[in-house]
Amino acid sequence: MALATVTVLVALLAASWIIAWWLPAAWQQVVPTPLGYLAPISYLVTAACMTLGGAIAGRRFLVVALGVTFALWIATFVLLANIALATADGGHPLFAVFRTNVASAVLSLAAAALGTHLGARWQAHRAPRATA
């Protein structure tokens, strides 16, 4: 489990770096929608990285994948709220940050769950062949 967690964290950091340097800027943009801001490439990266964790640790990695994703979103909300506080004119910046990013957080959690599921299925499919 520890190996899967470290692998996923390193993969997330590496993917963030690769995206920032090599992916065209248009692909990195968030998309404003009526639900808030969405970052499609982020969901793909999350799913891919969590697939690694699922492939290494199996289904039990789901709790870690969701926990890591949730913790990253909490940190993001706090950071964005602190930025918004400096520019707030009497409103509730945390509510505004939450409202415009909650859909993205939910999609990230879904991507983490999907990636873990796919990795765990691959591991389960691969395991009988390795012992045969």
C-alpha cells in the first residue's frame, strides 16, 4: 500500500510538471461551465495516476486514492479562499470558491475511483496468469 501511495504521488507530481512544460496552453485551460470551472486534463491525469495505485495495491487502494484526492482538494480550497480573502469586499470568499470548484472536485474524486477500479481490475486479471 505504501509503495502504491508513493508511486501515485510521484506520478501526480511528474504529470503536473510534464503538463506544465509540454502540453499546449489551450489544453491546460479550465473550462467555465454553469457548474463551475472544470479541468478535463486534470481528470485524465488523476485517473491515469490512480490506475497505477490500483494496479499495485488492488481494490484496497480506493480509500487511499479518494483520501489523497480529497486532501488535495481541501488544500486547493484553502489556498483559493486565502487568495480570495485578500480581494474580498465583504462577501464570503470560501463559499464562492466552493461553489465554483465543487463540480471539479467531485469529478476528480470520480476519476480517482475510476482509475483505481481500472487498475485493480487489471491487477486481478493479471494475477491468475502470473501464478499459472
